[in-house]
Amino acid sequence: MSSFPSGGSAEAIVAVEHVYKSVTDSTGTLDILQDIDFILGARETAAIVGASGSGKSTLLSIIAGLDTPSRGTVKLAGEDLFAIDEDDRAALRARKVGFVFQSFQLLGNLSALENVMLPLELADRRDARKAATEMLGRVGLAQRLGHYPKVLSGGEQQRVALARAFVVQPALLLADEPTGSLDFATGEQVMRLMFELNRELGTTLVLVTHDRAIADQCERRITIEAGRVALDDVRA
């Protein structure tokens, strides 16, 4: 049964409701996710962990509404993602969700400032340049506004990606192996910054990681084994 963790908020930002995901090809049917069911409250931090192939990234994609479940649904801030069409899902993501990926996903033909301005411009924010400039300053890149991704280090690129994700002040931030392309020291710096921004902005954070040290920094650890929730730990 879904429940809020001890001390969690009564405001559900993410409600994953009995989600199943199967794919069928010439070899038969593969069950990727089976009866995934949990709720995350406002400001909560959760790590989704498990072995490669356990279904973690598929679950993250379904939470984002980028993939559709075979059964079940996901509610984001009370909105049923799969009761609306793809255009409306995209609009909801733009308003409510930020993303951070292992591979940064920056646009190479845009400067750091332009990459961070992009989601604000898509939302018709008149203060896009000011807000993006301030956020890049917050992540320590005030001197890199005009630099393009190819001349930035991996850590700098991931900080641009963090700025782009947080600049819209999302209700939910989804991170898929955010330190996977970084060395240990740089990865630690990026994660410290991610958690600081998460606390400052009150975002609900869901991250997929293989790194136990990162998972241990989250209030909650959801372990996926063979497509099922094997363990749902809440830190005391």
C-alpha cells in the first residue's frame, strides 16, 4: 500500500500507482516493471537503486511521462500523466519537471547562458536572461556565461545542466546517474551542489544511481529488483 514516509509532507508531488511495464517481441513478453507503487512528498529526496537491467531508468522515464506504462499510472502534483495527451504532458513537464542526465544533454551551438535561458524562453519568461545569469552565478559559473559546452570541463557542463534544471524552480527534479561521466572529486562537488539547490528551492528530488554513497544522502532509498520494489527504506 502507498504511504508517506515518517516525517514526509502530506502534499504528494509524485504518486506512482501500481505501474507495470512489459514489452513484447518475437521472442515473447518481457516484464520490466511489476506493480510499482509509492508516493513522494514535497521536498523529499529519493534514490532509486538496483542492478543494471532492474528497471530503474524505465521507471524514471515513466515518472517523467516520457514512457507509458502497460498498466497503472503516475500523478504529478495531482495531475494524472496518462489521462492527458502528449502535448499536455510536455507542457506539464515544462512547468513542473527538471532533468539532469549523465551525458549533460547541453546544446552545443548554445552558450552556457543560452542553454540555461532556453527553458525560460520556452515558457515565455521575460526575465529569462536575468534568471539564467543569476542561476549560473549560483553554481559558480558567473565567468563562463558566454562559453560553449565544448570548452567547458565535464564538471562545468554538469553545473550548467544543474542550472538549467533548477532555473525553472521545478516541483520535481529527475536525475539519471548525474555523476556517471565525472571523476570522483568532481562528482562529489556536483552532488553537494545538487542537494544544496534542492534544499534551497524545495524541490522533490528523484535520482537513479549505482553509487551507494549518493543514495545514502537521500532521505529515502527505493531498491528495484527484477522490476519490483524489493525495499523502500526511509532514513530515521
